[in-house]
Amino acid sequence: MTTYLGTLMISRFLLLLAIVSFSYGDKLTDIKATDMIHIGVKYDFKPFGFFDKRGRLVGFDIDLARFIASKLGVTPSFKQVTSSSRIPRLLSEDIDIIVASMTHKISRDKEIDFSISYFFDGQSILVRQDEVGTTAKEFANRKVGAIKGSTAGPNFKKLVPESRMVYFSEYPQALRALKRGNIEAITTDFTWCNVQANDSNETLKVVGGLLSYEPYGIGVPQNESKLRDAINFALIELVKEGVYAELYEKWFGKKPKRFPTIWPK
Ligand code: GLU
């Protein structure tokens, strides 16, 4: 009887141990076990994540994410995120990481962790070609579009408190409003603004210079140091193997002035 009870208790204990160790397994191990990493990316933020003319999801962030997945030895599964949905979707474990033009801000670090910075931008202003204003201050008391959940709106409001911010859920909506004359400007990172101006047949242009500092980082869940290390090491490999410079030229048409930090061996 005692032996029976003893065996029962030991097997229950082992079962409990298995459950506990499974639920406390780290994210990297889970990703490798399923052979797949779910990556939150933008579908409408050219040249970081967008659909090309043949309907393929492409961009700098997409190539970067593919490189990271290959270094981890798993298949990437891309899921669309917006500026406002990316952090909540990481928190709800709907995605494993975020590679979506996301600035590493200390305030965002309260909820999630970040990789080393992999791209360095600053906020600008996209306007119609006939706009006479050239500085941020000249948009006081005028309608300036920004995207919900992006750094640009609050940054701009701080810089020009009299600006009338108009918030949109997604970038294409804001672009349509600008082209139709419903708003006077859109403020967000320079690289996106510049691509829109180049694609606009000279109907749009970029003004205002660089109004903020926007270093992009890959978002990872809080306290997953093995996953964060693996992503950082992959980014370091990306630079060392010359792929970072290649991708930079492919998507931005110039050589990088600044690279992600490389740690010595
Ligand atoms: N990099 C900025 C941000 O993280 C703007 C681009 C975006 O909306 O993703 O908010």
C-alpha cells in the first residue's frame, strides 16, 4: 500500500515537474521545437515591408527577418502588424518578434525588450509639391497627419504644440488624405516620406529636415534573453557577412553610413 502510494506520489511529482518545465521553457527553445517563427511585419511601409508589383511581400525588414529566421534554423511566418497593434500582439504571444520599422524608445522598453539597433532614421514632414512651409513651426494651426501608435504624432505635438494632429490607423489612409487635400502634411520617419515623394511623380516632397532620432530595433518578449541573444548574434552576422550593406543598397539605393554595433568574440 505504502509502495503504491509512494509510486503514485512520485509519478504525480514527475508530471507536475514536466508541466512546470514545459510552461517555463524559453521562447527560443519553443520556436526551434515548432520549426517556425511568427514575425510581425508591416505590409504598407515601403521600403521596409510592402507588396511589390507582383504581389510579393518584400522590403528591408522582410529580408532582415528572413536572414534571422535562417540563422535560427526555422521557417519565417509573416503576420501583418500596424504601428499600434505590434506591441499588443507581441504581448498576447500572437507573434514571437516584431520587425516593423519600430523605434527603440525607453518608454516602449517598459513592456517589451529590444535587439541592438539595426537602422537609424529621424522624423520628417511629407507635403504636397505646392507647399510653401519648410519648417515644422510653419505647420502651427494646420492639419498634420500621423499614424496611431507611431512616435511621430506625440513628437510633433511636443515640437509644435499648436499643430492640429489628425490620426490615421494606417499609412495608406494618411497618404490618400494628403493627396486629396484633407490634411496639409504627414509626419513620420524620413525614409518612408522620401520613398513616397520619389514615387509621387513630383506631386509630393519632403521638408523639415530631421526632427527626431529614430533608431529601429527588433521587438522581443520581455525577459527572453536566449532569444534576444540569438537575434543580436544574427544581426552581428548580418553585418560581418556583408549582407547588411547589400540589403541597405538594395532597399535604400546607397551605402550605409552607420552599421549596427558589432561585439567582439
Ligand atoms: N519608427 C517610428 C515608430 O516606431 C515610425 C514608423 C512606424 O510607424 O512604424 O513609431
